[in-house]
Amino acid sequence: MRHTFLVASVVVLLSACGSDDPQQPPTRSDQLTRPVELVFGEDGRPDPSVLAPEQVLHRDNGEEPQTLDPHLAEGVPSAHILRDLFEGLTAESPEGRVIPGAAIRWNISRDGKVYTFYLRRDALWSNGDPVTAEDFVYSLRRSANPATASNYAQVLLPLNNAAEVLSGQLPLNKLGVTAMDEYTLQITLKDPTPYFLGLLNHSSTYPVHRTSVIQHGSSFSRPGNLVSNGAYTLKDWKVRSQIELAKNENYWDAANVIIGQVFYYPFEEQSTALKQFRAGNLQWTYEVPNNQFKWLQKHYPEELVISPWFGSYFFGFNLEREPFVENLDLRLALSMALDRDLLTDKVTQFGERPSYTLVPPGIRDFVSPKPEWADWSQLERSAEARRLYAAAGYDQDKPLRIEIRYNTGQNNKKMALAVASLWKQVLGVQATLFNEEWKVFLQNREQKVLTQVFRAGWISDYADPYSFLELFRTGHGRNDFGYSNTLYDSLLGEVASERIPSRRRRLMFETERVLLADMPFIPVYTYVTKRLVDPRLRGWQSNVMDHHYTKDMFLLKTAQEAASEEAAREKAAIEEALGEQAEGEEAADEGAVGEESTSEKSTSEKSTGGEATGEEAADEKVADEQAAEPVEETDTDGPST
Amino acid sequence: MTKQAEKPIIDPFEAALGVSDVKGRSPWEHAWHRLLKNRAAIYSAYIMAGMLVLVMLGPLVVSWESDFTDWDYTSAAPSLESGHWFGTDAVGRDILVRTLEGGRISLLVGLVATIVSLVIGVTYGAVAGYYGGNTDRIMMRIVDIIYALPFMFFVILLMVVFGRHIVLIFVAIGAVNWLDMARIVRGQTLSLKNMEFIEAARACGVPPWGIIRRHIIPNLLGIVIVYVTLTIPQVILVESFLSFLGLGVQEPMSSWGALVSDGAQDMESAPWTLIAPALFLTVTLYCFNYIGDGLRDALDPKDRL
Amino acid sequence: MLRHSLRRLLGLIPTLLMLITVAFFMMRVAPGGPFDSEKSLPPEIEANLNAKYHLDDPLLKQYFHYLGQVAVLDFGPSFQYKDWTVNELIAQGFPVSMTVGVLAMSLAFIVGTLLGIAAALRQNTRIDYSLMGVAMLGISIPNFVIAPILILVLAVYAGWLPAGGWDGGFASMVLPVLTLALPATAYIARLTRGSMIEVLHSNFIRTARAKGLPESVVIRRHALRPVLLPVISFMGPAMAGMISGSVVIERIFSIPGLGSYFVQGALNRDYTLVMGVVILYGVLIILLNFVVDLIYAWLNPKIRYDETS
């Protein structure tokens, strides 16, 4: 008797699993109703009539930020929140260009080493104090102070004496930053650093509020204590649950900040975030689950946003260990055997671009030197790969046996499996896989004892090819390849001190060419950012650094909301015509008028802001030429990427 | 216990005559008969036997290799034409063959880790119970202490410290799972050691270790068997937890737990990646639990664990 | 009784000491350190960090330093969540884990015993078999399979509940509590059924029935107490099981409980956070076992610790 129930229960399980029919449309998505058409007012801002009545944004932030102390922060999650809370000397436009932040304009000396910043006089801290040059001096010194123990202080290294101050050899006041007067700040650099302006919107260079840091010490970044100068203030922080920001009414551009409240959630499971998004509880996800491109494409074509990211995914060779020591043929063979189109089509799937170089595309004016074989067909490449493989002394009877090491993660696993499989299919290589958790993996890579072929990737802190090329410098902390080439090192040195942009680009091109000829790594693809965004959320743009400021965003009304408002208005009009004034509705009308008048005020303020930017535009030209791309920290691709 | 006591001592004379009308049954025979009456357990045993055959021989029969990536069919739904009857995963590997091979690992982990815990637990419990006194007190005190450790945490820590080698998974799970066994065995030993046949052995000068090995442990067999069948599904479950947390076996090896946790990620876009391994895993756990239940009822009708 | 309790509580100390020692050295043996990251640190910055967190002291000195801190219940600063101390993190995470755990446990206890009794009273009927079949299923399906199914059906398709996250409200608790309670409910139901059947066949129940008492009174007055004994002694291990289960549940539902702190802490080598959570759970398990023993003794008049121990 019992067994029938056993079978019955198994059937129950089966049907429970089977019930998620892939064909079944996700019912909740229907309720994410379409937004109304976006209409801009005369000031270039969205017209108030199309904005949703409730401007609250729910953003998935991938994981809990490690800290909201801008000088200790590292990692993408902290950076996203800090961009909303603080404003550095420079900021970024929605499309990712460097624009004035707390500094309204700046001059750069002829030798490119002295920057003079003129601060906004209307910039205030969230408690009403003015943001002064002294605040920046204090903050940069705090950031460089050994006692602060910032682990991202290397961003400050271009500053004069920064290395000595960091190691405690020189006192803090020797750091290359001085306040000329209350609103003028001067920063002196060691070398001309063309991307320096971009570094200034990295959180390590953000200002912190002196008196509250002194008063609260290490707990100054708690809600209630934190005084910020950005568009938002920290309202509430439940660890690993949510962080709530509210609009900073003292922000100099507060009139143009539309979203009044932002919630950041640390969803570590992408599938949870996806489900929350589908249930309408998120407007912005951090990423999307790896394997579900087709499904998302089918069910959420408008919500799925994919755009190039400034990062490369590649595999490294350990050149200090056989079989790769002095074995260019083998390295080339392994690289050519990989069908990158197949890998991006079938494995990564989200429109990542096949890559044959180190530096990803997306930097203005810079084009990487492609190796010759990049333009061949895969058949030709495979044939050449087999020839080189044989030349290196391997064949069917004596196949190459290697290990591919990678850090735990869905995407890395898939990629390693696919690479092993392609090598086997094309060359007959016997590759085994080995995955390790992130910290162990990093350590083993660095020690160069166990690794042979290992997964690597780089997402740059700032939009400059140098941050990629630097990785292969002899003695660089992340040169886990054991690559060392004197020509390469000397070219890199020239790049570092060159300040004429066109010559610098030429040099970087040459440097990368040297590297690619040595093939100490296998480029595979360039990263994309992939997320779901509520179509009602507008005002942001995709950019290669993936920096998005909530202050630029706004939520549109849904068509449904607009329709019901319209209906209400008609009803009111009719009732008014009939002379029957319902008091409640009258009040509602008045409310609407009030709203309009505020927006007029914001228009006028905006136009003064516009003049200010126009004024500094001339001054900024040089700067713009040299460095203009946004520079910011994006964390390492952590275990999850 | 009562059954054993009641068991008539067969008259040697009668036995010699071959008079079998009062033929006594050994406790094992009793147990066997009771077990046969338990249909759920018997059917479970059949299903399990089938599962074992499938898992051992299946991968040899299925035409795909478990690490072969079929680029023409990535994340493909089950279909007869493609030859992937259970569909494929995100890199085009055949789910059926992966499920079968995953089963090998899961069952192996279940079995080996259980044996590890068995060896430690039985030895420890028997020694503590047999010697009694202060030895017992101290040894059991240690068990109490270890009991208080949040054991899942320690398995995670072990995996973090030593990396995720499959042998380590056996050891880690086995090493934290022996406590129950030690306690049960100790209890049984305590009651056994004062029985006549042990006294007799002792009187004959058999050394303590010999007594434990020759007399005590064989008498624990019943309870040990029950315990083993009930521990195996637990261990398989623990392994699947670890896999879910990303601390399981290395690719391209797999286990049901790992497959299920992969599948659960894509349960809506590719439900077939979840269904097959989940079904195999659940059926196995289900059967083991029923078999364990049946054995317990049969071998140990009075004492419940 | 009192003496026994005192002795048990004193027994906490060696247990804890061992717990701390094992966990401490295991964490330190683990390869990689709390400040390793892909952007490698310049040596001077690494030195600053190590100095700040006393990681440059000899290991034994660090160990005794840590013991000293723990003695005054200071678990130190978290390495990973730099704005918080471990004490603060635990103060935020523990109530969450506790809420989910206690709710799940209560649910499992109530539903489990009721189902078990119901099945036992209808022993060998269809109801009994189907209840026990379902209970077996509850034990056999891993909760990371059940959870996504529940989320999909109840949160995504039906839209009744949030799919994850935690706001302390009732709605965000339902799914995690349900998922966590399921295996324990199934286990308790099976235990109760077994022990109920045994009790119903015992002499004192026969006597009670013979006295002509109505069945409901027999069960409530006489059977319930002995039936609950094995269930109560199961509660200790069950609680430990819930703690392991919660690691998975918290991850799936993105709940900010201690289990997820632990896993993140272990992976990020957040030494102090891992230690804090391990110690807390160690103490908790010991105390719970102790409480369970007390309840057991209270329910079972045959046990009096003062004589037996």
C-alpha cells in the first residue's frame, strides 16, 4: 500500500517541477505597464507632466558595500552609493564625460603638473556648511594618512610626495595639495598624469566633512552621522538588507534632482534580483543571471540593457612554469585555436565582443593593434594553430596536458569548460579544470607556482589604456604572468611621462603591439554590462565605465496612470462646468499648480548653472583634450564575474 | 532485546536428531521476515538497486561523453532528434549523462563519508562504552563539546581552508557526522558489556581490544546497518548544500547537488536542467529513508533512534 | 537539579575555548588574507592595513589578544564591513536569524506534532500513508529546490509575497520560514507518529481507556506528555540543523541573517566576523541543548539529574 504513495509523491514533485513551463508568459511583466512618451520642457529637463507622482528608485547593488567611508571604499557596490552621496572635484555626465563637480573650473600649468581648482561658492554640505578648499586638503590628507589605512590610496599616488606620505616617511602636510584661499585649491603632481581629472571622481579623493569625522571618528559614515556634499544623504542603513538615501536639499543643484529617495539592495543571488524585478520591486538590477539571455530577450526585450564595459576577459599563461617558458609557438597555438565568435555566441551570449587585443575598445581615439590573424577565418586560424602546436612538439600521441585554473563562478566555469573543450576538439589538448575560491585563486596566481593557464580579467579604474598595459610591467603587483620584456618596460615608462596626447597614443599602440607579439595571455572577449532596467526609468545613459548617478534619473508615469489622471481631470472639468465644486478636488488642483511653480523656479536656477558651465568651458579646453574621459574605480571583477 | 532473551536454546540432542518442528529462528531471520513485510522498504530497495545499475552502467550506454560540449545544442530542451533525451546544459553537455555520472559522485560521497563516520564513531563509542568510568566520562565530554560546534560552519571552514578536493569532502562530512554513531554505540556497548558472554570472554583472558573487536562490534551490527542507511541520505544532502554554496566537487565532475543548484538558477528558462537531477536526487533520498525506516523497524523493533 | 544546571553551565567554558581555538587557527591557516584583492596593494598600504588590525603581531600573541577581547565580549572590528564592529553586525543579523529560526521551529513543532498525532490515530489508513509519504518527501527534497519553486509560484506568478529581501514585515518572512520549517516539520511528524503509536499501545493508556475516559481526554491528559518526549529531545539537533539550513535559506532569499554573514565572512577572510558568528552559535547550541534537557526532565518524571549524574 505504502508504495503507491511513494510513487504518488514523486509524481507530485514532478508536476511541481514541471509547472514552470518555459512557454508560460511571466504574468507580472504585463503589469509593468508601459511608460508615457517622454516630453522635455524648454529647459531641457523632463516636463513635470510626464513624471511619475512617486519618485522612489529601487536599485539592486549586487552585494553589501564594504564601507561608506569614501576613503576606505573599494568595490563597485560602494562606488555606486558613494557617487550619489558625495561629489568630488570633478563629476561625470550621464554619458560618462568628465564635467565640473565641486570645482566649477580649473587651470592646468604648462608642464601638466600643477592643477588649480576653483570651487563652487554655492556648494554646501548636507548640514548647511559650505564646501571649502580646506575640506579638500583635509580629505586628501586623510585619504593618504597611513593611520587611515585606505586600501585604495594608490589612486593618490600621482600626487606629489604621496608615496612617501603613505609609507609614513613624510608628514601629511607635505602632500601635494594646498588651499590657496577658501575656494581655491592647488594640487601638485609628480608626473604629468593625463587622466588625473578623471581620478578626481574616484571616492578616494572625495571630500569628507571635517567636524563630523573628528566628532564621530570611525562611525562618521553611519546614518545620522554622515554629512555629505552630493545629491543625496544617508537616511537609513540596515546591513545586508537595504540602504536608503534621501535627496539632499542643500545640494547646489538640488532643484534639478528629481528622484527623492533611493533604496539600494544587496542581492547576491542574481536569480533573486531577477524575481524581485519581475515582481515590480526593483527598477534596476546589478546584473542578470548568466544563462538566461534567450529567455530574457524573449520576455523582457525592452528591460534588458546591454552595453560595452571597459574591461577585458582573458586567460593568462604562467611564463615561469613549463610548458610556457620561451614557448611562443605553443602560446600562439592555444590562442588561435579558440573560436572567439563561438565563445561569445554560445557561452557568454550577452553580446560580448570577441577580442584579440588587451585594451578594450571604447576609448576615444585609441585603437589597439590587432594581430594579423585576427582577420583570418577560424578555419585558417585552427590550421595555423595545429601547425604551431606540432612545431612546439606535440601531437595526438603526445598531447599537451595542462590545467586551467579559475575562480569559482558560473560564467568562469562555463568559459573554462568551453575553452578546454575547444582545445581538445581543435588540437587534442588534454586540459583539466581547477576552480578555487577568489582569495585562494588570487594568491596562487600571484605565487606563480601552481598555475599554468589561469582565468584573468581586468576592469579599469579609469578610462585609459595605461591601466591595462601596466599589468604586464616587470614587477607590477598583478603581473601574475611572469612577463618581463625590457623593451616593453621602457616603452611603458615613456608613456607615463608623455603629455602630448597624440604621441602618447602612438606610444601606447606600440607598447601593446610588443605585448601581443609575445602573447603572454589569451584575449577572449570584452565585457558588457547587462542589467534589467524599468522602462519608466530614464535620464541615464549607457557608458563604458558603467557609472550612473541617481541624480540624473527620473521615473516616468505609466500610460495607465496618465489615462486615469486624464479621466480625473475631465471629470473635474465637467464638474466645474456644472458649478459643483467638490472641495477635495479643488485642493488637488491647487496642489498641481504649486508643483508647477516649483518647477519654474528650478528652470531659472538651471539656466544660471548653464552659464557657469559655459564660462568655464574655455578654460577647460586643454584639460578636455588631455584627459577628458571619466575615470573611476570599478572593482576588480570579483568572484561573481 | 526481549526477543533475544526469549530465544530458546536449542537442545543439542534435538538438534542432533534433526528434529526441526520447533526450528528456532535467529534474530536475523526474524528481522528479515519483518523487513520483507515492509512493502515500502522492499520497493525502495528495488528502486535503489535499479538506480545503482543505472548510475554504474548508464554512462557506458549513453552515447555522449559527460564532458563533450555539443555546440549545436546549448541549453537545448529534451528531444529525441538531437539525441539529448534530457536536454543539454548551458555549454551543450548532455544532462542525462551528467546526471548519471553526478549520481556516482553523490552516492560515492554518501557511502564513503558514512563509512568514515562509521569507523570513527563505532571505534570511539565502543571504546568509551567498554572502558566506562573516567575514560567514558572524558570521551563523552569531548563528544558533547563537539556537538556544540555549529557543524555546517565547520564543513564550510574546512572547504575554505583546504580547497575542494573530493577526498576532503568525504573526510569533512564524515568527520563531523560520527557523533551520533559514537553515542548510540556507547549506549549499546554499556548494556552489552555486562552480559554473560562478555564476562566469559574476559574470564578467558581475552584482551579488551579483542573483546571489543570480536564480541562487541559484531553485536552492534544491527544498529549500525540502520544507522548507515539513514546517514547516507543525510550526507548526500549535506554535499548538495555545499555544492549549492559553491563549495562542492570540481568540474567537470559533478554531483546531483551541484546539478540541482545549477538547474535551480535557470529553472524557468531551462527547467530540464533541474528536473532530471532533482528527480534522481529526491528519489534516492526517498528510497534510502524508506529502507532505513524498514530496517529499523525490522532490526530494532523497540528502540527508536 | 540546580547543581546539575550549574555544572552544565560551567561545562560551557572548555567547550567554548575549544571552539574559539579551532576556529581561530583554521581561519588563519586558510590561504589568502582579508586584504587581498585583484588590484594588488602597494607594500606600504598593506603594511598600514596590517598594523591597523594587528595582523603583524605573532600569531600566538594575536590569539591571546583575541581571547582577552572575547572575555569582555568584544568581538573586534569587522575586516570586511569596515563601518561596523562585529558586535554591531551580530546585533543586526542575529534578531533576523532568530526570528526566522524561532518561527520556523514553532511552526515545525506545532504542525509536525499535529500531523504526527493525526497519522497515528488513523494508523495504516490512507490518511496515515499519504501524510507520511508527504513527510518523507519533506525530508528528501533539498530546500534549495523547494525555495525557487515557492518563489516562482507565490511571488512571481501570483505576486502575493516578495521574492526576497527583508524588511522585517510579515510578508517577507513567510517564504523563508516556510521553507526552513519544512524538513523539521516532516521529521517531527514522523517522530510523533512513531512515539504516539507506541504510547497508544502501552498499558497505562489501556487502563485509561478501560476507565471509560473519552478518547480525546485520554490523548490530551495521558498520551501527550510521553509522546512529546522524543520530539523534545529532537529539538536540540533540530535547532542545529536549522542553523545549517538557514545558511542556504538566507542566501536564496537574500535575508540579512548570521548564516549569510558567516559564508561571506569565510570567503572574504573576515576573521573576526567568522569567529563572532561561530562563538555565538556555539553558545546558542549549548544553551538550547541545556533548555531542551530541562524541559525533558520536567516532562519526564523518571529523570532526576541529581541522582543519575
